[in-house]
Amino acid sequence: MVDINETKVEVSREDNIAALTGDISNPREMQKLNMKKAAGLILAINNANVTLFAAQAAKVVNPDIWVIAEKSIHFDQDIYRSVDISEAVDRFSATKTKIRGILWGLEIEHFDFSMKDGISFFQVPYLNGTELDKLNELDFQVLGSIQNNFFQKYDKKTGIQKADYLLVAGHSSKTGELTTTLRSFLPPDEDGVLTAMLVGYGDYSATILRPIITNSDAVIVIDTNEEKRKLAKKVGGVKVEVRAGPSQEQLKKTDIILLTSRSAGSMLALGLRAKSLNPKVKVYARATISEHTPIFENAGADFVFSPEVDCAMKLSSIVINKVFQTQSVPFANGQLLFHTGGVKIKNVKKNNVLAVYKSKKSKTEYFGRKSKNKEDTVLEFVTFRKHNEILKRIDKFLTR
């Protein structure tokens, strides 16, 4: 691990991770890393100039190294590919999907992998009143429940009433029907109008506003930066009202308020004010560091999202794919990994098969035994042993 911040380097060393203080964009300092023998390089830097330069420098030293990186929303993927970065992850892309889901009243995450018969896997919110029979009618099978980021296999005896999310599987062509069914469990707006307020336009100018406009009847954008307000007005047109600050009447009538500024103190105060004026308002807050999450939650925020964590999760998933050569979905506790069959992962404590794709039948069987046929694809979750150094490194990477 290399970082300019000496404190972060010291913390990593205390966790028995090899760490150096240095500037990755400096070719002379890069020589300390013995890059010629490295398999891969992860550039988790929110600075496109440094990322591009460091990637190019690494490729000069080691043409065979794979490089993944954090992507700026202002640069196209082609720019990153030009320096042989195999994949660049936009920290706002997953957040955009989540916020669009929030405006629908739900969050549906479609996992990247699917079975060859069209079966896909989704993480969907567990809403009060959700009837599993309705999901079964759509041929969506509940495979497990997720609570506090811990996965538990669903066996019909295990209650899911306290679950935060469900892992479901079904045919990808019926995703729209799944969304419609889940929305049926939501109470309608009392006045039939959905008004959304986006506070702290900032980094979200290119990614967030359009889905909000699409899913809302009225949108209010709040930003103290005049240039950002002009951009919001240009993107939003007549449907969007742009202001330097929200009025008391607007806070009373807003259905959803998204607090996206990095200024945690001012966002918390605004959220508290909105809740006091309008107890029914849904408040969604951005947490730039993990310690902010419980603060916003204890203050009454309905949902706390973090583009930084989204990016770290995606990057770590790609790292696991590169290391184990398998598709994966890591959870924030670092202990859970979905992957396709046929790949041996060492030092795991537990394997649970959730689904098997029978290649000869072109059919997915849920909760089946692991197939002995090498051509079959298996979806399972594995738990790394706690003493495994890989777990420590994944944990550390996810909580940065």
C-alpha cells in the first residue's frame, strides 16, 4: 500500500500490511515498489491526472501488469484504456442507480453475472408487507436475506422480517415486472405529487440530476455555488427550480431530500430542520466517511449512501476477480463472496450452493448440490477464514 498520507501508512503497518509513504506519480519513488514483479496495480485515487500518469509509468516498467483505477466523471473510458487501464470505476455510477431506486421507492441492484439460461440475480429491499408468493408467481426465487451486511441463506424456516435486503433470482426479462411488484408494497403519495430536493449539487452534476428529473414531478436544486446552479438550471429546464437555499415552505412540502454536500455539519442541520418541519419527509444523506453513517442514522436519516464506499466495493470486486479469476460480489465485512463454480478458492470456512446451472439441460436449479460436471456453473457464497491475510486486506481496503 502506497499513500502520501503518513498517518494512513502507519495505520496500515499496524495491521501488518506492507506500506510505504510516497507519491505513486513519481517514477523514482515507484522504483521502491519492485513493480516489475507485481501482478496488478489498483489506483484508488480521486485524481485523474495522477491516475493516468501512474498507470502509464507502471506499464513502462512492467507491460504485463494489470491496472484498475477510480474514474473521474469528467473523463471517458477511452482515456483510461489509452494507458492500458483495464477498467476504471466511476464512484457515482452505483450511487446514481441507488438514488434512482430511492425515487422509485426501492433499490434494486442487478449483479453483474447471470446464468446462461437468462436467470439473473438481484439484491432488492425488503419492504414491509412484501409477499413472497407474489415473487414466486413471477418465477423469482428468494435465495437469501441480508441484514447489517450479513448474508443468511433462506430456507423457508428463517424469518426475513428483519432483513434489509433479499437476494432473489429470476429471468432477466421480467425485471420490469419485479420492479412493479415491489412498488405495489409502497404507500402512495398523499397528494399524488413527488417533490425531490437535491442539496449540494457539486460532484453530482453529471450523474444524479437526470434520474431525479425523470422520476419526480418537481425538483428543487439547492447549491451555494452560482455556476453549479446555472448548470442545474440548464440540465433541468422548467421542471427544476434552482435556489441558493431552501425556504421553510419548501422543506414542509418536499417528499424526498437528498443531502449530497461533503459539508457533514450543515447537511445534518438541514436534515434535522426538514424533519422538524415535515416529519413525513424522507431524508437521504451522503456519508463521505464510514463514521458519518451512524451520526446521520441516529439523527433520523432514512438512508445513508456513500459513493466512496460504492467505488471501493466495485474496485475490490475487480481485485478479487483478477486474483481468483472468478466473478464475485464482496460485502462490506469482507467475508462474503459470490462466485461461479469450477474455481477453487483456498482457505474458506464455509461453502453454500445457492444455484447450479446445468449446462446439458440449460436450466438453473436453486439450492442444489454442487455439480460434479465441470461444465456446470455454480453460484455459492464462501466465508474466508478469519486468520486469512486476504480477509484482513479486503477489510482494510473496503473501510478506507
